[in-house]
Amino acid sequence: MMEHEKEAQIEGTLVITEKKCTSIEVFVGLLRQLVSSKDKLSQAKKTGAYQFTVKVRGDLMQCVQAPAVELKRITSIPHS
């Protein structure tokens, strides 16, 4: 996916959800930011999948390995 997105002429959206006890938080950002920072991410040996850690502060989610990758909270969905 990273290589395909790197060559694509269209802009993709990165969506990450965080499940909490009583809600699901939805964050969105530009996929291009993650793709351009892929050299800072670790890769799984067996699958080649990119892995990264995020931290949330208020309405902002940020990639720990590449702080330029930021996502904004767009909604919170209640659940039980």
C-alpha cells in the first residue's frame, strides 16, 4: 500500500479509531504524511507491514516515530 500511495496522484485519507470503555474515537489525517515518513517506521519481518505507535492529546493523535503525522478527532461514537 505504501508504494502504491507513493506513486498515486490522488490524496488518500488515513482513518484510525481508538476503542475506549464507552466510546469509539475516530481520527482522520492525510495518508501522504504517513507515506512520506515510512522510513521512520518499523516493518514486520514476516509480513512487511509497517508498524507505528500513536499518542493522543486532546483532539490530536500523533505518530510517535514521525511527529509530522497528525490526525484530528472528528467524532466520538458511544458504545457499551
